[in-house]
Amino acid sequence: MIWVTIKKLSELTGYTTEAIRQKKKKGVWVENRHWRKAPDNRIVFNTEAVDKWLSSTRV
């Protein structure tokens, strides 16, 4: 599954749910690329886009 809830994304990435919310709020993760509202208005995250973002981060 590509689109997951914040709880599942936290489990997959190791980021806390608050850290994920901050990335969304600050625009680090872009609407309709990294996250979007599902038809029931729940926020879901694109695991492929987040993984790509993680892979592009320089250490």
C-alpha cells in the first residue's frame, strides 16, 4: 500500500507522529506529493514519496 496513516508512517520511518506533523505543517512534505486528504478527509502519506525524500537527504 502506498498511502498510509500517520501512525503507520511513524512505524515505518521511525519519526514520531509529531515530527511528521511538523514536516507537513512547515511544508517540508508537500501536499499531493507527500500527503493528501483521503475521500473521508483523513490525512494519508505517500510512502514512496517519503522514501524518495529520505533517500535524497544528505548527511
